Amino acid sequence: MTVSPLVSTEWLRDRSADPSLLIIDIRSTESGGQEAFKAGHIPGAIHSDYAADGWRIAEGGAGGLLPDAGHLSALLSRIGVAPEHQVVIVSAGETASDFSAAARVYWTLKAVGHRQVSILDGGFRAWREAGGTEDTGVSAPTPRPLYPVQLAGNLRAEIDTVEKAVAHDNATLLDGRSQVQFDGREKSPQVARAGHLPGAVHLDQSRAIQPGTGRLRPVTELEPLFERIPPGPVVSYCNTGHLASTNWFILSEVLKRPDVMLYDGSMSEWTQDPHRPVATNAS
């Protein structure tokens, strides 16, 4: 069964009894976390806190890195993911950042070799607004054998790939942050120096989200928004590989562009070395 990377509440409702589905609610503390999940969630869903459960790690001053294979295998086993599952990721669905969280978990599952994974467009908010039934209380996952992680190297841009892109202009560096952070007028506390990767193209990922929601814009609106990204390889980045996941997801999974990678270390890793160049725009 081939399933779209982005599924609707109607699609999920019609297949809610399918035993091959595993619905993962990733609401973190800022969205109410476990308490919000216990107060109401999609029937059959399990909860895995995006921020607290180890989907991303900090290392060497860099935040948001992809954990190693052993860590990921144990995480997926603990929450009950098996290779045969059709995983559906459910965010809070309130903000653009919520979509980025879902896109980052999606990317992580693809990076470990999981083939069947989708995002619920609009997250839990869309489910509730559509009048979907809800369960309450704890929904404990069924632990599975250690997941057979097979890391897919073509999805992740590591530091050497980014250094070559900066030096030789052999890939488009796509910055998904706000304009003020791209320009260098503001800086995330997770980044050592303000500015952007030299030669980068800017596209604030929030422009791809319908205002006031966590729902992606229609393809007819995404195509003209992303058409200015040059053909060829693309490296999507931000501060910690979170917001950049949205641009990666749209280019790779929705618009089906080949050779799109996510730089999970992003500016938090890049700026740890003072010898690496950082560009700013004059005010």
C-alpha cells in the first residue's frame, strides 16, 4: 500500500481500525505533553514527547543532532515501532513549529530506513476540529524487538558536505529561519554567531504553513513559493535542524525534488568553529 506523506483527518478516520497503523502523538511539554495527551488523543495513538524522548540530541555545543543507530533503535523499540507499521505522526497542530516537529520525526524515521510514514496534516487540532472521536488517559506502547536501523546516507548532510557546498557551490543551501536571523540582526541562543551560511538562499519555512494553524498550504501554493530554489542538490538548514525539516519535507516528499538533504547540525554546529565563515546582510 502506497500512502501519501501527508494524510488528512478523513483518511485517518476511515482507517482507524487498521492494525498496521501506528499513530504517534508527539506533543511536547510546550503543547501540554503527556498531560494534554491524557486529556484527549486520537484513539489507538501512543505518546512520544518530541523534545524529551530523544528524537534529537545535543553534542559538542550543537543541538538537534540525529542520534546514533543504537539510540534510535532503542527509542523505536520502546515506543513500539516495527518495520511493517504504517506510522502516522500527529503534532499539536497549532503552529508552524508544530509542523516542523512532525517533519523532523518523519525525516528521522526515513533516515533509519522506515518506509511507511506519513504526517497528519493539521495534527491533533485538525482532528478535533473535524469532530474526530477521542480517547483519554494513558495509552501505553507495546515494546517491540530492537528496530533494525539502516541509516540512509542520502537524506542527511553532515559537516563535510556543508563545507564543500560553501566552498564549491555544489548544492543550494536553503535557510528556513526568519529574515532577521538570516540577516544576522538576531540570533538564536543555540547559535554562537549571528548570520547565515555563505551563499545561502532564504525561504522562511513558516510561509508554507496556513496562518494560525499547523496545516500545510495546498500544493498549488507551495509550487510557486518553492520554484525559485535552483535545480540540483539542496541542503536545508536552520538553527538546529528543526524548522529546516519543513522545507526538506516539502521539497523532497511533497514536490518530489531529488537530492534534498537536511543539515541536522545546522547553524548551532556550524558556528562552533570560529574558522567557519558566516555571512550577514547589511542593515
